[in-house]
Amino acid sequence: MRVLLPILTLFASWAIDAAATTHRWDVTLADDARPGRDVTAVIYAPAQTSAPCPIVVIGHATMTSCDHYQYLAEALAGAGWLVGLPTTEGGLPGDQAALAADMQLVARALRDGHDDLPSDLPAAE
């Protein structure tokens, strides 16, 4: 127990630091290529940046929530990345082809812009 407490304290302080250096948005993107398909996603970005950010979109397996990747998204955003986490297709049975299309939509939206994205999102590379 003497070793566990310092380790837990270290991870807790890292999570607080990462959250302080990042922004998070919950978005819903309309997909014009798939009428009626609204793609929900969580977007993480650095809190302050003047340079365009590289993009990464993280997918998940069926029955896995994107919340499992929050630690990774915050760390990448803290390092200067725009991170997209689609929240779709997490149930049973999830449609992995639809998730792949959702991931592509999120990546294109971050790269090219999208009417449904927040205006204060940093620019992408």
C-alpha cells in the first residue's frame, strides 16, 4: 500500500495537469453523404496554440466506450494534437463499417472544417 498511494497520486496529478492544458467539446456532425446520419464525437485540442495541429481520430471496438481513450486523447491534445473520438456504434451489435465512416467524417471535419464544429477550435495541419 505504501507504493500504491504515491503511484495513484502521480496519475491523479497527471490527469489534472492534462485537463488544464486541453479543451474538450462534445459535437454532433451532420453527414451530408449519409442523409439523416448525425455523428456524435468528443473533440480534444490544446488549450493554447498558434500553430496548426496534426489530427488523430481514435476508434473503438464494439461495446467499448470512447471514454476508455480519454487519457490518451488528453495526452495527445496536451502535446499539440486535435483528437476526435466518435461516440457512435459502441453498443451491441455495433456496426464497424458505420464507425469507420464516422471516423472519416470526423477526420475530414477537423481537417477541412464543418458547420457543426465550434468556432474556437484550433486550425488543423
